[in-house]
Amino acid sequence: DQQVKQNSPSLSVQEGRISILNCDYTNSMFDYFLWYKKYPAEGPTFLISISSIKDKNEDGRFTVFLNKSAKHLSLHIVPSQPGDSAVYFCAASVSPIKGAQKLVFGQGTRLTINP
Amino acid sequence: SAVISQKPSRDICQRGTSLTIQCQVDSQVTMMFWYRQQPGQSLTLIATANQGSEATYESGFVIDKFPISRPNLTFSTLTVSNMSPEDSSIYLCSSGDFGTEAFFGQGTRLTVV
């Protein structure tokens, strides 16, 4: 039972364009969502998060949008840079307490930025 | 932010043996977690390592197979016992404290032959 789904295993985007990564979830109890970025042979690195009381959170080139009614969130990266090439994981939690969360992850989307 | 050192980074083990993975954080943290990422799959939480008490395991994971220690607020170990090829995965230690997002070690890539 996959509670967090990333239906696109891979995405290829031209440098300078917008990258949009999508994530769907099924558990309506989730109230905190995170995106992690992972390079080969490294652990996931926290990128950006959003609480269910918001519909948008922005941090530099990264923006996360949350649509609770659709149980859908997306990560926008603009402009995309070659260093953004990595695997991106969407994660969700039922606990709003940062650091105390048990995270449920999606399968990941491999983003490739082409020059 | 805090840094997690996890070792070994990779290992190849014979079936039936056990491997202990160590996770060291450079500061005291309240919460430590162990995840597994099987080939082509998402990260799945194995257990929460509690300091001073037994670990709390998620459905599908048991202490006999994955014993965990948490002797202090900076260190934890996960043992993968009586290994079979199905245990071949990346094992990740994660930590966080109240008010900070969870951060991860670099992972241990385990291959069981």
C-alpha cells in the first residue's frame, strides 16, 4: 500500500527551464510534507517543506505547492541548473513536530538537467 | 546543521551472517531513525531508536531480525541478522531534533551473496 506516490520515475529538463516534480498521497492524516534531494552514494538532503495549513512555500529557486483537496503536491525548480540533476523524494508525515517525524517516502523521481 | 557519519559505506556479506551498521551524530539529538531502501523502491522506516529504551519497530520489521541499540544521544547501531539476498538494500540512519528537519547519513549499501 503505497501511501505516497511519485508516478514519474524520471524527468528530463533543459537548463534554465522550469522543472516540475509531482507527488500524490492517499492518507488524509498527513499534515506535513517534505522534499529531499539525493545524489548517488550520498544520503538524502532536505530541500523544502510545507505544512498542511499552507498551500505554497518558497525558498529561492524552489517552490512547493500543496493541493489538499486533490492530495497532491509539486516541487517547482526555476531556473533549473545542471547541479539540480539528482533523485528527488517526496515525503509525508502525520506529525507536525519537526525532527520527531516518521517519514513516508515516495519512490523518487530522477531529474536530469540537460545543458 | 548536524552531521551524521554512517559506516560502513558498503559491504558484501555471506548469507546467514550478520552486519552491524553504526551511526554517529556530531551533536546530541532526540530522535534517531533507521530506514531501508530496497532496489528501485522508496525509503521505508524500519524503526525509531529510543535512547534508554527499546526501539520501536514498524509493521513488518522485528527486533530479532533488526536489533537496534541507542546507548546515548549521539550514537546508534542497526544489526541485520541472519542475512539473506532479500536483505540487499541501502540502509540509512536519520536524525532530527524538535524544530529541525530530519537529516540523513550517507547510507550503507549492503549486498548479500
